[in-house]
Amino acid sequence: MTLLLQFGRGLAVASALVAAPAMADPSGFADWSDDWTEALEGWKLGGQLSLSTDSASKGISETQGNGQVSAAVTASRDWAYVSARLKTVRGSDGGDTQSALAVGGRWAVGPDIHLNSQIIYKVNGGARPGSDTHFVEWQSEASRTFGRTTLKALTIWSPDSSGSTQEALYYELGAAQKLSDRWSVSGGLGERRTEPKRNYTAWNAGATLALNAKTSLDLRYYDTNRHEYSKAHGDRFVLALQRRF
């Protein structure tokens, strides 16, 4: 009997809470539009689409010498952002796509120093059953501009990467030189260290042409010091067209 009384009282309180906002609206339904408007205020939505003749991630090919299509949608507010990404790959696990969800932040320290750090959850789609396809990466970037020259640093760390790779760290130092309003050249030197040990050094150099304010064309040469590892570690030229929205 006591249990029934307690249940009845709880039901009455819940009914009153639900009915209160409804009674305030002549239609009998609560109006949450102002709450949603306030919550979404200040958020900006952007996107990016890329088409390339090959691909590069941590200095090596993700598509085994084949072309790549990648897309991203990003919502940002002040310094924070959330991004959903999808790209085609050809992984050693048989995977043909990789989806990712990133949460991060961007900061400016004065006009010339920029920082970007994000946690990325990645999933390889289409992989063979039983493959280790889910992993998390922490990626951070820093850049410093001196006139037309920009110096960059990048780190990507995973406590347990995909496949047989466990802990992995990639770091790269690079520089970019603006030649004109439309042309720039850039390059980078990186190192990847993994457990089990399968380390390599990677480098790249190329030129970028700004076709307009939101579209660019990049031609870049990639290579590593470990061609014997796989086709993905070989040298290649990559032509990439990128459009921001």
C-alpha cells in the first residue's frame, strides 16, 4: 500500500511538471523554439570536399596508389568545433572507407601564432570481419608566421591504433613560403614510431595554387625511407583539388 502511495505521488508530480509548460501555451504544447535558438546561436557551419590522384596520411598513401575522395562538415563556435569526416581508403585490413568524428579547439596567440588540437575517433569501414577497426587519435598543430613565411609543427598520437599497431606517434616539422597572392610552396619532414616497431621517416614538398578564395590546387611529392615496408611507403606525386564551403 505504501509503495502504491509513493508511486501515485511521484506520478502526480511528474504530471504537474509536464503540464506546467503546456498550460502556459494556449495550444497545449510546450514551445521550445526559443531554447533551441539560444543553444544554436553563434554556431557556424562549414564544409570541405577534396579530390586527389592519391592520398597521404602520416607521410604514406592511404589508397595504395589510387585516387581519393574526402569530405568534411564542421560546426564551430568561438574557439571550439565538432567535425564529421569521411574518405575513401584501401587499407591492409580490406577497408575501403574511413569515417571520423573530431572534437577540438583553435586558438590564436596574437596575430602570428595559431594552435589547433583535437581528439578524433576513427572507424575503418568495409574491413574483414574480426579486424581491429576502431581507434582514437590526439592531433595537435602549431604555426608561427614571419611575414610571408610560416613554420609549422604537427603531432599525432594514438594509444592503440588500428590493426596490429598499438601505440603510435607521428611528428612533423614544416615550412611554407607565400610567393604571391595565389602561389605558395611548402614542405615537411616527419617521423612515425610505432609499437610493434615499424618506424619510418617521411618527407614532402610541393606547390599550391589558389584558384579563388575557396578553391585550391596542390601538387606534392611524397617519399619515405622504408619502401620495403609496402607500396604505401613508396614515392609518388599527388595532385589534389580542394573546395571549402
